[in-house]
Amino acid sequence: MTPAAILQERIEIPCLGDTMEGELAYPEDLPVCAALLLLNPHPQLGGNLDNNVIRHLARRFAESGALTLRFNYRGIGNSTLTLPEGTIRFEYFATMEKERRYEQLKPDGLAAWNALRNAAPPGVPRILLGYSFGAILAGMIAPETGPARLAAISPPVLRVGLDMFRNVTAPKFFLAGGKDFVFEETPFRAYYDAMPAPKDYILFPDSDHFFRKEEERLFDAIAAWLEAGI
């Protein structure tokens, strides 16, 4: 299938008095078949809308007929973050990581989901796609957003765990690399077995956490999974 020509549109997303920058991408001449929200890695660990995996998947799914939204969390890039006087952004995110207060980014994900919902045509399935920390955030917001499906790439099982997926009833698809420094299949399976069905996962034995030069491989796997279920 020849990739469709796409349009890209920068938007501003309101969130708790701040503004997040985002980019919509969608086919120029095809009807939109689905809407995907892409959630970035950790804000201090490559977590921006130009991450290699996020950028590639946003473009490729748009070329395949979907509307996609990628965005920067508050405090990243041109997204604003209102902090108490004397607090700097680095300290804010460092404290979040040290204390594992990842729920601080739930409002960002929920605000972006609302923006996706407003931008998408009525009736199309809305899908969450998270990479690395974004996979964790996808599991955190899924019970409130009710996505049609959820794909989680490189979930940091060894660092965070996956208990948040126990309450996610949407179809789930996990993708990970066998050489990922924050993923091991044995602890993953313990979390996975406790999750409600439907669910599936795929392990790429020779891949690491970052999937550099393997982004298309991820796209092919997720696209096939979505096509089988939508």
C-alpha cells in the first residue's frame, strides 16, 4: 500500500492552567479510520514528541489513514509548567522520579486524550499507544479514557512494574526487546498473567529498549494487531 500524503498541524493543549504543544497528523485525502494518542518516554529520558519511536509511529499511522497526536508533557520543549517560586524544572522531574510520583503526569495524558477526542471524527476508534514510561502512563489513564485498544512498547517492568494494567479491560498489546535493560520476560509474565483479557505480547529477542532503526518493525507489528481487531 502506497503511503498517503499527510497534513501536520501544530496545536496547543490546555492543562491545569498551562499549555502543552502538540502535533496532529492525518491523511490529506483519505477518510480517517482511527485516532491514536502517542505517549512519550520519561520527560528526562528522551521523552519528547521528537523521540524516534514516537515520531516514526505518528507519521506512519497517519500515512495509513489514522489521525495521530503526539505532544510534549508540561515543562518539556515549548510546553509550559507553572511551578512554585524557586523550583526549577529539573528538580521537579527529578523529585517525581525519586519518589515515583508518576501520577503527576496523568493530567497531561488526560488533557491530550481530550484533545484527540475533539480532533477525531465521530465514531472512529480511539487508541492509546505508549512507549517506555509512556506505556506506564497509558495504563494509568486507560480506566478513565476507555480506549478501544492499547499498545505498550518497552514497558519498564523492572523499574515501575505493571500493576496499573490490572484495571485495564481494553484489548492490550505489549511489545518489548529481549535485550532491554528495564524488561525481563519472567517478571513481565507475572504481571501479564494477572491482567484481564484480551491481551497479547510479542518479544523481539535481539532488540533493545530504544528500537533505533527498527521503528518500522514496531509499526508493522502494531498495525497488524490493530487491523486484526478493528
